[in-house]
Amino acid sequence: MEQQRSSSGSSHSPRSSSSQPYLSISVTEPVKLGNGVQAYISYRVITKTNFPEYQGPEKIVIRRYSDFVWLRDRLFEKYKGVFIPPLPEKSTVEKFRFSAEFIELRRQALDIFVNRIASHHELQQSEDLRTFLQADEETMERLRSQETGIFKKKPADLMQIFKEMQTRVSDVVLGKEKPVEESNPEYEKLKNYIFELENHLSEAQKHAYRLVKRHKELGQSLSDFGKAAKLLGACEGHALGKAFSDLGTKSETLSVRLQKEAHQLLMNFEEPLKDYVRAVQSIKATIAERANAFRHQCELAETIKLKEINLDKLMLTRSDKVGEAELEYKELKAESEEATRRFENIVRVMNEEIVRFQDQKTQDMGIAFHQFAKGQSRLANNIADAWRSLLPKLEACLS
């Protein structure tokens, strides 16, 4: 997976020339803290850099999963149009949350997440990233508690939000309101590509999961068979007993290899596919932000038209409210122009981001499928060699 990480992480390292800027981050040493529902995993996050904005060439801080969530949310709010790298999902099942395999998979995914940010030409300049990599634990806890996202709102506020959403959906379904959407062929092409990619990646990841499961089950079956064959050999004669014992030993050896290959398949093939499923979901969130920006721009344009009509009426009647209406019109016009600039910026950034995403995906998927084919070839050769070496002994026993 190190090869996978290097393709997704920072392109420079501390071993680079001192004149070459670098920002290298490692998420290491997961440790379980607390008990029961209050338990969580902490990580040592090690930063090495020669960026002048940082406090020094190396910094080590302790972070927990919610700190990574804070960073992701802050970047999503500030960098509209940028495809923010995805985070691994949070397991709510107690027996899986603290299993060694789950902890390692999450550590690896968090490492990839933060290095993708560090290698992005805009995100690496983020003040929030610097805070995340350098602030003490008390500061991070205070910053997390200050967040005002939708999930931090009071129950009454949430109920109002959900009621408004329900009303909007009902209006659309009943034909009272048609959703305002872009009629841009390139944008439609992008959306179709993303939705199709998500489906294909999800299907591939599902089958990769089954491959991992099959390798594990076959490994366990060979281990059980090996034990049974050795017990059978213990109660047989010399030649036959030795053959059965050798068969059992080979089966147990192959069982270990299959279990190792299952782990490699999980880390180097299934996880990269799952990571890209999450990445596509992150892109869909950016598409939703673009749609919201477009709707807001259109709504303001419609409101300006109404304000113009109202202003014309007031001027014709020489109303004393003309001055107030003109001021409102100018403020609305400025807000509309800002909304248009914001939307156009999102479009420009997304066009750049999709090219970068496709290039990175080609590289990462190429590595993942190469590792898969290489591992399967190695396993097939090991299995064939193991059984082939056993054949002369079994044939001698038959004769």
C-alpha cells in the first residue's frame, strides 16, 4: 500500500533538495483511549516541512478522528469547487471499532486523506491545515466545539430545516415548483460520468470484498483440512502415514499464504476501490454545492427583476420611498454580482479538479489492479509449486 500512498500523497519528501518545498505527513501509532462509549483512537501525526509558514521543520501532535472531520468540514466550507479528499467512514459497531484490522485500515485511510490535502496546490496553503498539524490538543478541542454546521444546531432549528426541505420536495413532486438546474451539456456529461463511475466502482469494490472473503475462507478450510490430514497420517502405516502428514503440512503452509494474500488483497485492492467510492461521493457533494450556487444566482436575478419593476412604479408615482428602494436595488445588485462570481469560480475550479481527479484515478487504479494481478499470479504459482512438490511422494505411495 506504500506504493498506493505515494501516488496519492505529497510529491516531495524531506530527502528532497533543501531548495525544493516539501510537506510530508505521517499518521502513525494508533492508541485506544477511554472505555465504553467514550473510547476512541488517537494518532500521532508527524509533519516534516520546509514551508516558512510552519513553526519548524518537524512537528508531532496527537489527533483523533473528530479532528480529521473538523479539517474536512472546514475545507469543504472554504474551498468551493475543490474536490475535498474523503474520510473513511466511522464504524458504530463496537466489536469492529477497535479490531486491529479496522484500526489499521482507518490509520492508512487517514494518512492518505491528509497527504492528499498536503499535495493539493490550493489546500496545502490552508490555514486550517496548519492549525490541524500544529495546534495543541486543547486548541483543537476548543475549535471542534465552536463548529456551527447543520449537525451542531439545536433540535428546534433542525426541525425547521427539515420542514422547509419537506415543503420544497412536496412542491416539486406536486408540480408547484420546478427545480432550477443548469442546462449545460458539459455539466450534464460530468454528472453522468460521476454517477456511472460510482456505480461501477461500487460494483467492483463489492466483488473485491467477496474475493477477500473467499481467500480467507479457503485459507481457513485448508488449515482445518491440514490438521485433519496430519491426524489421519498419525494412525496410518509408515509410507501412507508420511504422505498424509506431508499433505497436512503443505495444506497448513498454503493456508498461511492464502491468509497473507487475503490481507494484501484487502489493503492494496479492495481498500483503494472503496477509497475511490468515497472520493466520488465527495465529488457529488461538490456538485450539490454548484447546484445550490446556481439556484441562488437565479433566485437573485428573479428578485432583481421584481425590484426593477417596483422601482419603476415608485418613480412614476414620485413616491417618497424611491430613495429607499434604490438603495435596496443597489445592494441586491451587488449581492447578485457576487453570487454570479461565486458560481463562475466554482465552475472554473471544478473543471480543473475533474482533470486532476481523472489523472490521479488512472494512476491509482493502475497501481491497484497491477498489485492485484501480481498477487494473484504469485499465489497461483505458490499453490501450484506446493502441490507439485507433493505429487512424487503420493505417487510413490500408490505404487
